[in-house]
Amino acid sequence: MSDEENKDEKELDLSSQDVVTKYKCAAEIANKALQTVVSECKPGVKVVDLCEKGDALIQEHTALMFKNSKKKIEKGVAFPTCISINNTVCHFSPLAGDETVLAANDIVKIDLGCHIDGFVAVVAHTHMLCDGPVKGRAADVLMACHTAAEVALRLVRPGRKNKEVTEAIQKVAAAYDCKIAEGVLSHQMKQFVIDANKVILSVANSETRVDDAEFEENEVYAIDVVTSTGEGKPRLLDEKQTTIYKRAVDKSYHLKMKASRFIFSEINTKFPIMPFTARALEEKRARLGLVECVNHDLLQPYPVLHEKPGDFVAHIKFTVLLMPNGSDRITGHSLQELQPLKVPEDPEIKTWLAMATKAKKKGGGKKKKGKKGEDQAEGQDEAMDIAAGDGEKMDTT
């Protein structure tokens, strides 16, 4: 490999300021889209309208970015907007004719993603449609998800292992008498790759295993946490609900049906790499053509999964950059007021929450006497704020 090729390869990670800028631009747009969708989540609003609104906002804002670049820069939706309600866990992004609407006291999970030049920022947030604070078990499941995400943020750092995060988030969920949902994966991300090789399992079991991995500086991760008051074993109930797919670039097959070939050609043109929604395809042919494409592994489906009716489910996802000065969470949304029934007393959870995410700036001169005690007190105060739902402010500049 030439020196020039080595230089190009190096510039694909966070050691390049240009790459960091593109991640943060994508994050800013994702955060704006999420904020708008959350503000419009009201009883009586159609879910499909919210999904289309989120995607349209991402397309509109990304179209304005890097317009004067000398080379063409791909940009847009990295993951279609999903609105999953109550015991529906994820990936609900219905077709245009769907009549599903939000109702008072629904627990709404919003999930979306944006990319600039293949550098992806994803985010998911949970919001309950209620007046006043969220209370009872709904508050427990939201706080469990929030606290587990905060702990994950502090443990995803250079030198730590992926299995440490898996064990920690399960411990946090248990402290709120909740479960971490099985099958949810947190992935390393690279340019045009939303699911790179390094993976964090939500729950380790005999059916789902990943390679042990150590986090390294200049890596990027999508941290994905789902908590449930139920069994934490999401199920596929109806394959017809699936509308989100991703091209399996390593697969090939000669499709037999004309409709399948038409749709697959459209997918290769419009969505060669990133996940997409079937709403964006020519609808009549899509219904027939997608089936053959999926049956022959040309497309990876993102199924709509469910817990049991009556179970409360919360979802939080954020993008974190492992920078030289610490972990930089670039996507997310503040929680509404919560009044959980459970308050974790586990000292290990408090220790995790008290960990700083950014390296402290080096100051000149000797530390004043008593500084260590002040630092410990500040860390404990921060841990208490997080447990109360305040969280940590994000740098999305």
C-alpha cells in the first residue's frame, strides 16, 4: 500500500478533523429531527406522518450540507424514522396507508439516523404522552434505560472490554426490576458501515455470541439499550409489518420475477448501502418484489418486534466518539420528568455513574489540599443527578 493510500485510510477515522466534523454535522441534524418528531408526538397523530416528517427533515437539512464540495458527497437518511408504541419494541415504520395513531399515555419510542459522506449518527429516545411526570412502572423502565445508557457511556472507553458493558447494563436494569431486551446489539460504526465488526451484546446467552473486543481510541459506536418490564424476549408477530431493509452487499442471486428485478434495481440505485423504508419504493411492485429479495438473502430485514401486551418498553440509543480527550456523546434528547418506584442503592452502579466521560484538563501548579475530596463529592453529586434523570449535557457542536 502506498503512502498516499495509507494517508487516505488514516483519514477515515477520528484522527481526521474532517471526519469528526462530518459526524457532528450528521448528529446535529439527527438531534434536530428527533426534537421535532418528539414535539409533534400527540394523541391523534398518525404514526406514518411522524415517520415521513423525520425522514423529510433529515433529507432537507443534509441537502444543504457541503453543497460546494469539489467531489460528490453522499448524505441523507442513515436509518429511517421508526415510531414504536408501548409493547412494540422497534422498527415500526408503516406504509403510507397505515392508520395507526398515537393515544394518550402511549409510550413512544423514536429511532432515526443521518449520515454525511457515510459518517453516521443514530439516535433513539422514549417519550410518554402524559401530562405531568411519568410515574410507576413506566417511570421505572424509562429510568432503567436511561441509567443503563449512562453507565454504558462511561464504560465504552479505550482499554475496556465489550463484555463489561453487557454485564453492567443488565445489573442496572435489574436494580429497577426490569430486563434488558435480548437481541439488541450495539455496533462499532465506520464510514458507510452502521454495523462494523466490534459488537456489544445486550444479553449474553447460548444463542447469541460475539467475539470479545476491546475499545480503542478514535472508534465510533452506536450504543443501543432497550429495557422492558416484561421478559425481555422480543418476538416477531407478523412478517408483514416489516418495512425496513438493508442491501446485503455480499450476496448475489438471479431473481426470477420481473417485479423483483425492478425493485432490486431501484434499491441498488437509491439505497446501495444504508437501510431504507419500503415507503420510498414503487409500492405495488415493492410488495411482490421484496419477498423474493428477502427469501434469497439479497436484503436484510429489520423486523418489528414485540413484548407481551401490557409490558412497558423503553429505548435509548446514542452515538459516541472515542476521542483522545474522552468519550463524546453526540446524539440524544433530554428526558421528561420521571418519578420511578425504584432507586438503585448498589454501590457499583453509583461508582460507574460517578466516572467522568472526559479527561480532566491539566492545570499548572500543585493541587490545593482537600481537592481530592471535592472531586469525589462532585462525582457523587453527578451520579445522583443521573439517577434522578438529569443525565449529562451533550456536546453537539
